[in-house]
Amino acid sequence: MDGLWAAYAAATKDARTQSADSLIRYVRPLIGTAKMGHTFPGATVPFGAVQLSPDTDTIPYAVDGRYNPDVYTYCAGYQYDDPTIVGFSHTHFSGTGHSDLGDFLIMPTAGALQLNPGTAGDPQTGFRSAYSHDNETAGANYYRVKLDDHQITAELTTAMRTGFHRYTFPAEEEAHIILDLMHGIYDYGDKTVWTVARVLNDSTVVGYRQTNGWARTRTVYFAMSFSKPFKSYGSRNFEATPVYRGFWRKFDQNDNFPDIAGKKLRMHFDFDVEADEQIQVKFSLSPVSMTNAVANMEAEIPHWDFDRAKREGQGLWEKELRRIEATLPTEADYVNFYTAMYHAALMPTVYMDVNGQYKGLDYEVHTADGFTNYTSLSLWDTFRAFHPYLNIVNPSRNADIVASMMAHYEQSVLNMLPIWSHYANDNWCMSGYHSVSVVADAIIKGVYQGDPEAALDACVATANQRRYEGIGEYIDKGYIADETNGTSVSNTLEYAYDDWCIAQLAKHLGRHDVYDTFIRRSENWRNLYDASIGFMRPRHADGTFRKAFDVLETHGQGFIEGNTWNYSLYVPHNPAGLMEVMGGKGRLSRYLDSLFTMHLPDKFFAHTEDITREGIIGNYVHGNEPAHHVAYLYNITGEASKTQERVRMILENQYHNGPDGLGGNDDCGQMSAWYLFSSLGFYPVSPGSDVYWLGSPLVESATINLENGKTFTVEAINQSDKNVYVEQVTLNGKPLAGYQLTHSDIVNGGQLVFTMADKPNKKR
């Protein structure tokens, strides 16, 4: 990409102003903003409720009543190759494959007022602006860009619930700041249900926005404050004239009217500015009320010192990154490692006000008692490595996330833990009930300090919700029939793993009746293995396997976002049992060899938007999650050296510096968590177990600074890009057998030492 190096030069230039030992200088938020990464480049603090970031287009979710596939590339609002910026909105997901949010877009302009965003091809027809990566900087809690059409410099920083804008105007002229209340990501004509804006005085505005999108009933409240009084203001309602208008028509609501409501509103605030004058805007969010939004702003940024807010937020990032202090072979490795840590601390996000209040799944206002409430839980992705990562480096936060999940369960009239939770809603996206994996893993590893019996009961209730996506049939038959559900095989496999997690938690708590039930259910994967072809396969209700079946196709074959080559290995809780039914060590080894070395033609993933060529190695799909554990399976075939070789190859192939540096959606930190674990030399193949499987570390050394005050150190002797094989490994000076490490080995503190070599160790 032509703009790649310019963008990095800008980022590096800003980094040079930071101290020489600072870790935030390695953070590049632009990584993953091109192609499939779906990350955003803007400003936020760790797990912040505000993600203040540029949006580069206004792609609709549907065209002529049909899904518009182009919208998929805008899950984070920003695409690196786009030539224009529409404005800066306050809420964004990181790395998702579906989307929502993009609330409260702000855009500074100068000259004649325009309240239409215009088009990318002709930006001067609206308030959007052309920009260049030469004049763009993205770092931890800081974003800066020059808006070329008006020569305005925009700078963004944040606190937990508050965005802070600084706009520098180049000349003496009339200036405007646009507030777009109808803008959104994955937008469609009726998505905005209602918006309200109340102008309290000449520098303060409050209001709210309610939408019906991925979250069915989502309401966000705001407070907006200007550093300079505006001289005038106005609004425009772009909706068609409603059938019922009431008697508000008695007022001229377009100019200087302080009580605005409607579905498609944009507002403007007007100023006279001098050359190089700066106007600042603070913008706070609340899930509860306008009053709470004001209180959030007053508590978090009670001043107008932009640089102070930037420094304070960057201090939070420095503290977050210091959880792991690594020595890496190259500058590029430092950038990848600490940007992965950055991406693994963007979601989930805090969802409560400074007074502890939040809106619950039951639409009532609750107060979080003894925990921080979180939202945006993409559990199908994050149970695999992200939550296990938090259980090591940030356990108190993961404990709060589990507490948030339990609050969700208590507020649910369906008596279910979350599937994909965001903003007091469950959007029910993806398959499985993987909240049980996160809950079980946290309790078994001693992280969650709430009532474990209540947590187990919540897991059991969720797994027995017969009305949800084939669970009733799964319980009765031991599998979901092909004619019942289009993703019957992957659902069955994922339910079986989740049931194993429930069994492990029940065993941990001595609930033997629950254990017996769910350990039996955990073997339901066997019911869909077709030994005649050696793959998992859709099965009809009458017990016969589907005849028309393509083992390479990723669409319409009974799997969600994958093919049977990848999904047939999804038995992370019983890989030895899978190996046995496949025919033993040799057969599994050959299967894995073929998976990594064969070629998957494009036609087999042409209809699966979450899979693209960049995320594929052979037929192994790393750009999507279901096979993230499979490179480690060589450890049970007696060929650990192949795990070591494959892991290092994936690290090199799928993670790069640059906007297109991720091979797939970062998926709320899961792709980054895989990188972090694998760089450290171990991976949680089956969360719900306290065991990690060894691979081949990328780090030269790394110290994990544990919350309990202890440290766990990884050292790789003779580390190089050629020395990918493990000659020997010791834990606290003693040989470590079996290529496995336990959670207690880590949290008790100690030293894991790998001796690396350029050839496999035939004796191990």
C-alpha cells in the first residue's frame, strides 16, 4: 500500500516524543484497519466505554431491500484505503464480523454550512473531507488527522466514558461543528428509533439515541460541552413528514431551538474563529441518563487540558502493557506483540457510570455492587484464548466480566447466560453457549470469587434451554439434525465442548449428578463422525448421513464459517478420543499435514465473508477461530516438532506490521490473544482445563507481572528465526515432560526456559 509507510512514519514520529523505555511507542492502532482486520484507529483507554474514532464512509446495510455485502468491510467504521473521513463517532467494535454502534458523529467544517455528508467520490458536496495518511497519526489514546478540504486539524483523546476533541481552524472564518445523530455503522433506514437533543445553554447539549440494530433495544445518553460558546445553532430533520406531527409545528425548530426530537436529526453549532484558533469538545456517554452523562464528564475530565487527558489515558495504557515485559528479536516483533496486547484490551467495554449504575437486560437501572459491569462479549470468539489470557495477566478484570455475565443471567427472563451481549441486549450471534466455558475456566483457575454453585446452576440452565437453536433435539438425539439447523454439525460440536466445561466445573464442585449428565453429553461429537470418509458430517433425523456433502466447501455444509476439514478437529476437550476414532497417531498426523499443505481454492469460501485468502494457510483457516487450537495437536501424535514449526510459521505468516497486518477479523482480541499465547510458548487448547500446551516461543524472554505480586518468566535460549524447534524445556530448573504446563505453575511464579535449535529433537 502506497500510504503504509507514510502512516507508519507519522506514528513513529509521534512515538519519538515518548520516553525511550515506554511500551506504548510500539502500539500501532492502524494495524488491522485494512482488509479483514476490522480494527479502528481512534482513541480509547483500556476497555473504555468510549472508542472515539474516524468513520470513512456511510455504507448502508441494505440496498433495494437486500443485504449489501460492502457493508461488511465497515464493521469498525474505518477502512484504510478510503480517501475521505465522514466524521468522528464515539462507539466502535474492534475486529468483529458483524456490527452496530457508530454513535454521535462529530465533524468540524468551515465556510458554507453543509448538513449532508456528501460522497466519497465528491466529498465537497457534503461535510466529509479528503485526508492523507501522510497527515494521520494513530497511537495509544491519541489520533490526529488533517482534514484537507478545510485544512482543519482534528485531534482525539479519551477518558473511560468521555471523548475529548480538539479542532484547530486555519483561518479567520465562520466555523461549524456538526453533530450527526442519525449516523451509524451497519445503518439502515429505520435503525434509528428516536433521538433527542436538549440545548441547556450556549456551550452544553444533552440527549440520547435509541436504535434497533444488532442490539434490538439500545439506548445511549450523552452530554456535550464546548470550550467556547457557540454564536448560533440549528438542526435539520431528514425523515419523511410523519402522519402525526402533533403541535410542535407551532415552533420553528430549525434555528436556535433548544428542544429537538426526531428519527433523523443532524445539528450544527456555529462559531467565528481566528486563524489557528482551537475549539475543544468533550462528549460523555451513559447507559442510564443524561444526568449521569454530565456526571461522568465532570468526574473524568473536569478541565480543558487536552494534553493532560491524553497523558492520563496513555498512562493507563502503559500500565496495561507492563503486565508483560518482553524482549523480542526485532523492532517489528515489538510492534506486533504490544499492538496485540493493545488490541486484547479494547473489548469488552465498561458499561456503567461513575456512580456504578447501568441499564440491565430487564430494562431496569441497576447498580453494580462490588464489580465493574462490562458489555460487548463476543463469546464464540473470545472463550478460546482471550479470556484464558485475562485469567493470567488480568484476573480481577475477568472476574468482573464473569460477574457481569451472572448479572445478565439474573436479569434474563429466558434464564440464560449471554451468547453475545452488548448494551443491555443479547444479539444471539454465532453458535454454542460459550459463556459456560468462560465461567468454568474462571472458577477452576480460582479467578471468579462469586458463588460457584449459582454459577454452575446458571451454566446448567443455559445448556438446558431447549428452545434455543436445537438444544432440545441435541439433548434428545445426541446431535442436531441436518434438516433442523443449517449449522447442525458445528453447533453439535460446540455444545459438546461446552458440556464438557460444565462437567469439569461440576466435578470441581463435587456435583456428581451434574458431572455424570454433562460428561455423557460431551461425547456427542462422536454421533457426527462419519468413519467412512473420516470427517464430521451432517446427519439426518433418521440417523443417515447427508449424501450431498463437500468436505472443502465452507458454506451450506452444516458448519458456521468453516469447512469439515477444519471443524472435524474441533474436539478440544478430548483430542485423544478424536485421534482414536480417526485411526491413531499416524492418521491424525497425516490429516494435519494435509490441512496445512493442501490448497483450498477460492471458490470454496467465495460465499463465506468471514474467510478470505489472507487468513488461509493451505486449508487451515487461521483468519477465523474454530481451528485456532489445531497446530498444537501434533503434540499428541509424537511429533511436537511439527507443532513448533507450524506455530512459528503461523506467527510469521498471519501477523505483520501495517494496516493489512491481520489475516482475519481480530474478533474482540481473540486473534491477538492467540498471538500473545503462542509468542510466549504455550496455548490453552481446551479452556475449562488448567492445562496449557507447549509450542515454540517467539520471545527471547518475557516476564508476566502477576496480580498476586509474583512473576512468571519465559526465556528462549538460542532464539532466532531459524531456531524454531525446542531442544529441551525446563520449569524452575527441572525438565518439563509432556509438553504441558498448568495454570498453578504460572500463577505460583517461576521460570520456564526453552532451549531452541534449528533441527527437531528426535528424542522428545
